[in-house]
Amino acid sequence: MKKIYYLTLAAMLAGAGATGMASAKKFRALASPDAFSAAVAKKQSALTMSSVCNSPKGAALANSEPDAAISNTEGWGLLTGTDGKSWFFYQKFSVDPKRYTYTGSEFSVMNADNETLATIKVDIPDDKNVNVIEPFGSVTKKFFDRDEKTWEVMVFIHSYDASYKQYGEFRVYNQNGEIVRTYDADNALFVDYSEGFNSYQRIALAKAVEEDGVAKTQISVMQPCGWNEAPTVEKTLSVPSTLLNYSAGSYFNSFNIDGNPYFVFSHYEKPFFVDETVDDPIATSDNHFILEVYDKKFNQINTLSVPVAAEQGAIYGMRSFGLFSDDASDMCKGTFSGDDKMNFIVTNQNYTVANDDYTYTFEVYNEDSQKIAVINQAVSSWQKLSDIPGHESQYGFIITGGSSEAIEMVNIPSCDVAATFSAMVGDAQLSDNFDRYPVGDEYQYVFGIGNGLYDEQKNVISRIGWFNKDCSVDHFVSFNIGQDGENFTPLVNGTVLNPYLFNTDNLHEYLFLAKIKNQQTGIIANELWVANENGEVLRKFKGDGTKGDMSVCDVLDNRLVVSFANQAKGTYSVDFYNLPFEKFEKGGEGTAASPYKVSTVGDLMMIAQNPSAYYELVNDIDMSNVEWSPIATFSGHFDGKNHKLLNLEPVSNAAHIGLFGQIIGTGETDRAEVKNLSFVKPSITVSAKTRNAGVLAGSAIAVAIDNVHVYGADIYGNSVDAPFGGIVGEASLYSSITSTDIDKLYLDAEQASNVGGLVGDLSTSSTINASSVVNGTIRGLSAVGGIAGTTDSNTSNITNAYYNGSVGGKNTVGGIVGSAGRSMITNCYVNNAELSVSEPNQWTNLVSLGAIAGYLEPDWANANKVIISGNVAGNDCSFIFLDKAENSHKGAHRIIGSTIADDAEAAGKTETGLASNYAAFPLVDAAETSGATTVNGETVTADALTEAFLSGIGFKFGANADSPWVAQTEGLPKLYFQNSECVVSLDSHEILMGVDDEYVTLEVEVFGADDITGITFTSSDPETVSVSEPEIEDNYAEITLTALKPGKATITVAFGGQTATCQVIVTGDASVGSIDADALAIRYADGVVTAEGAARIDAYSTTGALVGSARADRLSVDAKGLLIVVATGADGNRTISKIIAK
């Protein structure tokens, strides 16, 4: 049988010898340096030469020049940098020619910006036999010493003595090349779970020791030096080494669950074999696999005991932990059990004599050692698929037992089988290079196809297949790798499938390796190609006589890393290419005179690389299914040119959430700028790490925001206490918001203070003018306002603002501002507003509820300046007192809820900063007085609020931000930009459905219109997708889509001169691929298919097998019987036809 021993890094590298550091092994071994691991699940993280690929013969593209390169080095590998990104080291060795051991090494460290930071020399004593010198793991700062100016890197040194006894040593060097610390150890694990100002770092060192004559493995966990001069040992764990053998997973694992670090030390209860030295060893009976669980302070909080047993058909069943996932989810809290108990994924690795190989079963245990789920059984290999919003996580399992192979896709945590693919689908042999990718609200599977086809010129056609959830073929993407192509393997994962990785247009690009044979020399060389979905080659990379042959490629931190090995010289080279290769296809130079022209999501992403430049949006962009990471900091100028961003949905654990994290100018005279931009249906869900959030940005510092509009925003606070705003969470330092509005806002932040319809916290000379929120639903804890949650003292003014909708909180709630400093609030009005409170403030016993402001800061400076003036609360306003506030109305008034007059420590004081404020709804207490200078305002009827009346209290009527009000024939005025255009919004822009689906509904919401009678819906191909008559209510409409046959149709919705479209893909007999409406004439005669004007023709059997393909307008076919032909035009449009080939 094959023996499995736990292999430490030292053991894995010990066989490398004086020359044995192949770059492929170094790349893969150090891709996850922070693991005590010997075996890992298959990951599509890199391409090595065990699987390689190819491209069109005769391609004219030459090798691109790299942005950085490591040349002719004798070794190289990965480190995790102090910034969390991938750093590289490269090194040379000095060798004793007699002993073939290292006498020293010199290595350099390069960061993610391709900068070489330091070169460090490692000296080896003459009496040591060293066969490994290798930088290792994570680069640290202030862990091994207290020097804030330097970082440190660990170097692993392996040696042996005359009797071949092996020794491990870790030296810690700082960037100046000085040895900071040395440790005798065979392996190391670095853990960094720091968040913000809370630091948590540990290093665990493992080594072999002997205690009372027993060989043991000892783990010493060290904490940073802190106030000490050196790191101190926090915990020591040890176990007989025989209890670690025959377990393939990591024996020491770390996890971060809800911000709390945990550690798991796993081993057998007894040695796995009674006597492993005999030919047919017997597994120890009544054995258990033990998981010792520790918290962050290394208190042992639990011990699991899992029985060890072989499954049916196997003679040995070996347990391991930490083997299943590569994203630290082997330990989780309640994911599978649905409660607060910890769950653990434990592997059973079964050895079978029949095929002298192993299969793997993954079981889930709770903290009580009870088996609660089985993820899958008897699989050969496995990998995690990309996560898709709205769907469970998913793993793919390759099953090779029985008469045929299969690939099962299993949902996590339900453990339901989502799809099962046979090894062959039609004529396509599925490879183990696969993932899934979002399509509309659903997803499709993407497979590299293991077998190639030939065209008429005997060129090899390699393919990548897109498959539906029912395992049917959607379409193939084909690549002509030429007559000399020998092998094709694509890198298929979520990173590479991102259409904006290699360039920022909307086409998918693919990365694949090739083996191309030189017919003259017979040499097969490795090549790397990047090609788009049309088969067009964008880049080509291959070795030469100096670099050697290509060996490894990967994508790390937006860099394409391509390595080469010159076997004859024993040297390696690594080229680095910054991604994307091309961006801003529409042009621009990033200057005021020539802004970068943003036309795709990929272009938006590129703003992060040059955040101080000038940008303009040249078309609407749909951001559906894009997991948007906020641009951390923007300091430039962005002009939306009145275009829209649709379906923005930031996904991030960052502190600042929005399209941008922070927008930062430098001051009053040099502000950043965002203008003329609309958002349609944005949705924001924050994390526990969020410090502020808004649709545009979390924070705006010295920013001019003008003519920004939001339609249908949802913001979910998730019990986080942070400033939330519909536009920005916080606005400060001369920021201004002008001519900006939100139509329909749902803001749920019931645990947060400083919550506002436009801004959560407005401070330091920042202003809002001519801006509004209509149809708002806003919930917060306190300081909750329809326009702003809080304004500070004296300098943050709000003028010409309007709100309607509901605002609620425990207390301190206002229609315009929740809690107002001594800043100006003028010429604002609130109407059709429902304002509610549920509990008085525990210190003041006030509910602080007002239609303009809930609370007004006292005038402690006795300035006697009028600050709240010319405001109106309409007749449709109402106050609601809930729960503990039901019988407590103190501090509730029509204009300002509570003022200095309600302050128990300011008896006899009255508020003098009010003037010309009016209200048309009833007093809270009929016994109170009203007046234009009082907290209740002067009572006025709705009919009296005419243009002349409002002009008399300061309202300015016109058509710009200086005179923003427009009179209405009935009711109060509106702002000049309100309802100036309607916006048609669909609940989906891409729908995937099958002919067996009964129907799918498409919902439409039109902003800026109360009655949408006359809205139209059309299908570009009613024979593929039919459209029902719409059901209309107010500004909503709903239609039913029915799939009639496989194909594709565009649904166009039109109203008020505005349109929106939805692409519908119908699957069924979908092996023929996608179908477009513009038809090409397909004809068949004498074994030849023709389609005039076609750039490509594909023919399929009725089972979906491709029987012929040509990049031309004619195709010779040998197959007989019913065939399905797809002709593709140069514009990408496709036509389908059935023919009978005779």
C-alpha cells in the first residue's frame, strides 16, 4: 500500500538537495505558507506544466514586455507581505562542490509594486551540511523586535550531520540583513487576525523533541515582543509523533470566527498501526481522532473524539482535519447545525487495495462529537467553486469509482447535490478545470474541455464549455491552437473568468497554457495565451534560449506572473505583467481637458489605480452580479454626464462603504468632485467593520457633490452603530451637496445614531442646498433625520431641502435633521411625512421629535442669531408615539422638538434662534401656543401656502440651485429638477430560463411617474419568448415571460421616452449555443452547409455533439441525419436551423 506520513515543510524540502528548488514546486509549496500541511485539496490557483495549453497557429503577436522581471535566479518563491499582498523573493546560492551542500545564499525581497526592498545575505558555518535555505511565510513588523522602522522575514535552514540526522532552523532577518532571532524548529505557522487598532498576531513553531524516551512533536506558540525585547512563548503543546502519522491534513490549524481566533490541534488517540514495520500492518482497534480546540488565550474549550474506521471496500480509513477547504471554513459556527455550536469538517481517507489509491469522505461533527452531516463520500478530488450571490456555497467532487467518472456539485451547507456531470457530455470530455459564473440571478458552470476537434485545415480546435444548471450545454468558446498544438488546459476560476481582469471591455477573456510542437526539431514548448470569447488572441508568452521553457503562471494582486526554467543552466526567470493590459477603451488621458472615458465596470475598477485623475461616464453601466469593492479613496473629479449606474451592490468588510469608500479633497479651494450621476436600484449591506456608509461614499471630505440622483436605494445597517446616509455617511470640511435627490429610499439602521436621508453626519462647514428625499423610509436609533442625521455647530447649513416619507427612531427624530447644531436650516419643507419615536432619552426624558429638527443645540454663546427660519411643515405631516413614548410627548413640537427651554439645567431659558416658520398640521398639545418664532411655528392652512406666501419667507423660485423652487398648480412647490425625467427600472437585466419552465415574471418600476398607463413591452423574438399583457398599479408593472423554444430574446420596456432591456436566454436543446435575432440564411447541398455572411458555422447532432466547425461561411459535413446548424455572423449574431444531411 501507499504509506502516508505527516510531512513537515522541512521533510518536504529535505529532498531538494543543493540544486533542487524547482520554481514550480516553490510556487505551489509557498502559495499557502501559513499551514502545517502535507496535502491539500485540488485548487485552480495556478497552472503548472503538469497541465498545459495552446493557441492559434501563426499568431502575429509577439511576447509583451513585462512590467518587472526576475532574471537568471537560482531560486524564487512567494512571501506574504506586511500589506497582506503577495511578495516575492529570489536568490542565489554558493555551493560546496565536494559535498554538494550550500555554504551560503543571498536573496532579495520584492513587494507587490515590483520594488526590490532589500537584499539579505545568509552565511552558513563551514561545519554544517545544509541542503535548504529558503525565505518562508509572512513578512512581519514589530513581532520579533520593537523596531518600528524595519520589517523581518523568516528563513528556513535545513541541515544534516554525518549520520544523516536532520535539523531545522529558522533565522529571522530584518531588512538590513541583521539576524534578529534564531529558533530550532521544523515548521512554522504565522497568524494575523488584526482588525483596525486591535492587533492579534501569533507564530507557532513545531519541532521534534524527546521526552522520557518518547519522540514527540512540540508546538510553541509565541506572541509578539510587545513590551519585551523578544517574543514570548504563550502556550506549548506536544504529542507523540506516532499520533500524527497517517493523517494527511494539517495537525495545527487556526480560524477566525466572528472576529475571535481559535486553534485546533488534531491527532490520533493511539498510533494508527499496531506495528507499521510489518508487511501487512493492522490498524489499531477502537482508535479515535482527537481535536483539541483552543480559544485566543489558549484555554482549551473543547475536545472532539471522532471514531477511526475504514469504509466499506477499504482496508484503512485515516482521519484528518483541515484538509477540506482552503478558505479556513473547516471549523465554523452553526453553519451546518443551525445553532450556536461549533462545526468541524473531518476527512476520512480510505485506502483500497483494488486500485492502490485513496478516496475521501467529508463528515461534519458538532462540538459534542456528534456526526451531523456528510458532505460527500468516496471522492477522488475536490475543489471549491466561486460563491454566487443569492446561492449556497458549492464544491465540485470528482468521483472515479465504478464504471464511469462523474463530477458532483454539492451545495454547502445543505449538502444537496446541485448537479451531476458525466465525464462526457456529447463529444465534450470534461476536465477537472471548472468553476461557476453568475448569469443574471442564476449561474452557469464553466469547464475546460479535455479533447480537441479538427477543422477542415486540420487545425486543433480547443474549447471551453458553458453549461446550464441542468447539465445541458449552453455554448462553447473555441480556440484555434493550430496544426502543431499538442495539449490545451485553461485556468478556470472566478479570478480569471472576471471579464475585467485582462482588459476592461465587456468580453470574457480566457487564460490557457499550450504545448506546441516544433515540427523541425520535434521539441514541444510551453506557451501561455490570453484570448477573448471570440477566439482573438490578446497576448502570447513563451520562453527562449535565455529564460528557458515556461513552467508556471498565476494571477496575484492584479499581476500576471509567468515563470521560466532553464534546465540546462539551473536558473529561473519570472516576468510580472500589471493587469489589465488595456483599459479605458473609449479613450482619455485623465486630465481636465481629456478625462478618462468610463464605459464598463472594468473601467470603474481602474479608478482605484489613479484616484486623483479626471473621469467621465460615457454610457449607462449595469453592475448586476458584480461584487463591487468600494474604491478605497478618490480625490479626483468624476462627471457622470447624466448617465446611470444600475444595481450597485458593494460587498466589502471595509470601514467605508459605497461606490467610493472615501472621497477626499484637500480643502475649501481644492475639492474633489462628483457630478451629473444617477444610481438606479443600489443596495448596501454593511459589515461589523463599517464606520460609515452611503450610496456614493462612506465619507466625503472636501467634496463638491452636484446633480447626483438615486432611484430606489436599499441600505441595511445590520445592527451596526455608524453614520448612514443615502448619499454619504459623513460629509465634512467644506463638502457641499447641491441639486441632489433620492426617490424611494429604504434605510434600516435601527442600532445606529446619525442616520439621514442624504447624510448621516454633516460637519465642519459642509452644506446641503436644493436637495430632497421623497418616498423615504428611514429607521435609526437616535439623531435620525429625513435629510441629515446630525449637523454640527455654526457652520453646516441646510437650505432649500424637501422631505416626504417616514422617519423613525427611539428619539431625536426630525423631518429635516435629527439633531441640529447652531447651523442654518432655512427654506426647507416637510410634507406627507410620518415621524415616530418609541422611547424618551434616558438622561433627559425627552422624545425630541420635530418636523424640521428633533433637537436643537442651545445657544450657549448667547449669539441671539436666527438660524431656523422660513421653514414649512405641511398639513400631511403626523407624529406617532410608540411603545415607551406612547404616553410621553415631552420634547415634541411641530417645528423643533426640544431646545434649551427643555433643559432642566437652563430653567427660564427660551430659544431665540427661530423665525418665520409655519406648520399646517395640528399641535401635539392643543394647549400650547403657536407662533412664527416658536418651536411650534405659526399655524397656517395648506391653501395659504402659495408662491407669494413662500416667496415672502425666503423661498426663491426659478430653475437652478440658487432659485430652486417651482410652483405647482396644486400643493406645495417642488425642486426644479424633480420629475424632470422618468427612469425605467427592471428587477432583472438578464434571465436564464428553460423551455420546461412554466413562466418567469419581470417586474418594472418607473421613477418620476405616478401613472404609467401606456408602458410597452416587446420581445425581439416572440417565437422564442412571449410577453403577456402587463399588470399595472401606480408606477409598477409586471409581465409574464413564457419560453417557447431554446434561443435568446431581448425584452424592451418603454415609457416616457425612456427604455430598459432584459436579455432572456432559453435553454433546453441548448447544445447549439446562443441564438440571436438577426438571421443568416443557412443552406445545405451535397454535404456542404453554407451561410452567406457568416464568420463561423457549427453543426451539432441531436444529442448535442459537435460534428463540424469552420471559421468560414461554408462547412463540409460527413455526418448524416438530422443536424442542428448554428451560423455566427461577424457581429456575433447567430442563426439556428435544422437540416437533414444525406
